[in-house]
Amino acid sequence: MGHELTAQEKYHLITRNLQEVLGEDKLQAILKERELKIYWGTATTGKPHIAYFVPMSKVADFLKAGCEVTILFADLHAYLDNMKAPWELLELRTQYYENVIKAMLESIGVPLEKLRFVRGTNYQLSKEYTLDVYRLSSVVTQHDAKKAGAEVVKQVEHPLLSGLLYPGLQALDEEYLKVDAQFGGVDQRKIFTFAEKCLPSLGYAKRIHLMNPMVPGLTGSKMSSSEEESKIDLLDRKEDVKKKLKKAFCEPGNVENNGVLAFIKHVLFPLKSEFVILRDEKWGGNKTYTDYGELEKDFADEIVHPGDLKNSVEVALNKLLEPIREKFNSPQMKKLASSAYPDPSKAKAAIKGPVKNSDPEEVVPSRVDLRVGKVLSVEKHPDADALYVEKIDVGEPEPRTVVSGLVEFVPREELQDRLVVVLCNLKPQKMRGVESQAMLLCACSSREPSRIEPLDPPAGSCPGERVFVEGYESGQPDEELKPKKKVFEKLQADFQISKDSTAQWKGKNFMTQLGNISCKTLTCGSIR
């Protein structure tokens, strides 16, 4: 902005798109005298997802309005909330949050040097803070503490004392961070009003509270880390983003509980001050909206189609996610992510004893890395007439080269652009001078060995989508199958095609999240 903002212009930026402000008069009075000091806190629990762009967008607004902004990584709160972050993972998860939140802010153009980043344990374990916790516990009833945390702290039949402490600590944070205001979702309202009541009883000032609306998830309810179908993770691949948006609730003309529209309103519009609907010329071509209300009206009037809305959000969202994916593609960040959020099945194994795939020597189908692939190109092998050399997209940055002996069985045009099932963790090996980096799985007739068909994933599958055996969804594949162990060969002995052309292992179906793996015409055959 070329000119210095007035107090009213700052007020507009700070409060736009908010659902509620507690302490408006105090906010306006401060803005007439000096810059506002405000903080936003996040408990370092589940993996951040795209809904975190909503508060990040407001952080951008606060900075444009000249506010002094603090971001609190509330690590101790994460532990107190029914141990959502186990003590031994607290440091790793806080590191993960620090890196991913900073990457998000950078992706939307927020200068990090204008922000202050603080960890809760940097001051919440001090003598002074601990004494204030005891002082607060002497004036707060169990009823008030439980009521304050009802929308935020996980509610259980027999609540732990730690969950009752949570609201009091969040109230004290306002004093110890030396801010004028706290920003959060409207689900924090009870904690905010609790803080306004309790802090004066300790001799501390009542703060201003700014509340965002709760943005619907993809299913129409709140976007949550614990509900896989309601959210898009920040590190999801483009194919996963497309698939999740395709399933998102976005009924024609319905603007209520529409997570796709809400994301445009609270993230994309504030960042760019416009949004472009991308569509084919025969449907009117692209249209740029500079007013969200106009877009919402056109969607309500069914001038904008849900498919075009989703496709346009997909493009805009991937632009935001790309630098975050790139940052977390380094070995260091990959290790941090896997350490901070270890595979749940392995965690259960450590507590309860062996589970499927817990023994590295156990031969179970989850050890093989099967994925949906898309054949991008098919060429004859330069030195072997019976072999094809295919380039197959398996959801990685580059397609894999696969050599297969299908020339005599499957016409080249039937493979081109086809979805297939690919085994991705065999040791690469050269076949007549060309290295094959995976194996394309096919059904083979037991009565007519010359009849071979590639396995077919369910319609709508995306390259890279995992293929698993029913009942073995949670196990992790080996990084590479060791040839001497013959894991694949032992499993393959029980691979079969059923009477209804479904791929199976010991009578259990091969499948993806969208349905069963099958073949077009073969029955009662093998898989190789």
C-alpha cells in the first residue's frame, strides 16, 4: 500500500472476515494511539492441513495493518489435551509445526522477519508462570474450567486434571506474551470469555479477542486432522488434492457448509483480492471475480458449476502447496515428518505386541509396494522383440521405466494411457540392457496361458494411489524387497483371479480406496 493507513483502515483489515470481536471499543482506541500487539497460538498435535491457511491469511492481514504479531507453538498445551502429543514426541512435533507454519507463511508471501515465534515451554515452566497457575487454580472452579474447554479440549467421561488446566494456561499466555489481543477460531470463545473473567482476578488486564468462523471441511463439517476425508494435508500430492476435491461436498447452488467456497472466501480472496474461475470457452470461458459476494451469488444461481469451482480451487491451492512440498522433500524434512508422526501400526505394535507386518520376516502382502500407475508411453525394446519399454507414472516426480514381456499378448495401443497395477519395491534390474524399475502385474488364464491381461484399478483412480489386500491396509511396504528373501515369490504363489475376475490373495481382494482390482475378461487364473 502506497500510503500510511488510518486507524479505521487498520481496523477494517484486522476485523475483515471475522465472525466476532470481543472488545471493539478497546481495539479502536489502541489503533488511534499505537500498533496493536496480537498473538495466535496453535497446539502442536495433529499434522496441520489446508484449513491452517485461514489463520495464516489473517496473520497476513494483521501485518498489513501494522500489528506486532506473535505466533505461539503451544507445545505444553498439546500434551495437556489428553496427551494428543505424547511427551516423547513433543519436541519433534514442535519442530515440525515450526517448519510447516513458516513454509505456509512464506508460500503466501508473509515476511517471517516481521513475526515473533515463541514456544510455550520457553516461559510456561518458569517459577513466575507456575505460581500464577497455582493462583489461578485457587479462584477457578472445576465446573468453570471444564465449561471453558468444552469446545477445544477433548471431552471424555472421566476428564484428566491436565485438560482442566488447559484453559487457565491459555488465559495466562495473554499476560506472559505481553499482548493486547488474542486471535483464534470461534470454537475458542468459551476460553476467551473465561480469560476475560479470570485475568482481572489476578490483577491482570482483560484482553481483546478476535474470532474467525469455523471453516467447513470437504465433507461439510469442521475440517479436522482426525477426519481423513474432511481435509487436504499440506504435503498431499497433486493427485491426492484432485481426488479429495472431487469428493468434496459442493452441491449445485448450495452455499451452506460448502468447504470449497469457504476456502475461497477466507484464504484465496484475501490473498489475491480476486479469484479466477477456469472453464472451457463453450461454457463462457474464464471469469475473474474481484468481489467474493458476486462469486457466491453466481454459484447460488448455478451460473458457476461445482466442477469448474473445484478445478479452479485445485489450481490455486496447488500453487500454495508447491513450495511447502518442495521444502519437505529434503531428506532432513522427510525424516522429521516420519519421526514426529510415526506410523500408528508400528506404535501399537510397540505397546500391544506383534501386529500384521510388525515382524520384518513375516510374509504378508503389505510388504509389497503396489500402486496404481498410468502408462505414459510404450515402445518396443531396442534389442528384444518380445519386450516393451514403458514409462509409467506411479505418483512420483518422474515416471518409472518398466520392461515387460507383453508384446505377444497385449497390443501396444491397449497399454497406452491405461491405468495399471505396478509393483514398485523390487530391486531394479537390467533386461537386455535397459533397467526396469518396477513390474506391471497381469492376470493370466490357467486354461489358456497365451491369454494375458493387465490388472485394472477402479475407475477414477489416480497414479500413485496405494493398492492393498483387504485386511492389510495398515502395514508398511519394505523399502526394497531383497531377492534372496523371495518375499514376492512366496506371496505370488497365492495370487489369483476369482470367478468374478477380481484379483485376490488367499481369497482376500486386492483393492484401493475406490474399490476392487480386477481384470476385464479372465476368470480363475493366476497373477504374474
